[in-house]
Amino acid sequence: MSGAPPEDPGREPEPVTITVCPDGPLLVRGAYELLDGEDRPLDPGRATVALCRCGASAIKPFCDGSHKRARFRAR
């Protein structure tokens, strides 16, 4: 499943960008494909997703804001 809307055949796909939020999630934007551990597509339902880095999210691999309660600090 792509996070971006379908592309026009004549257009270049939107590049994927991953932004590291300080002490927070990874923000993924662009024409990405998100797969689970068995290579099955995951549909995030949106074009930009926040992926958990702290391990405390109840909705892994997505961020639910638990890093704030867990006082997660990136090293």
C-alpha cells in the first residue's frame, strides 16, 4: 500500500522522506510502501505516517504519543 495518492502515469513519483523527530517518532512521507514482518502490505490510511521509535506505542508500528509518557530520549 502506498502512502501517497495514485500517481499520474507521466509524473515522477513523490520522493520518500523520513524525518527524525527529536525524542519522538519517524515521520514518513511520499510514495512509500509499508510492509509487516511477513511482507504483507499495511494500510496506514494516510499519506504521512509517524512510526514509533520508543517501543511503548499500543498501535505499533505507528506512534500513539507514548514516547512523551515514557520520557523517551533518542541517543
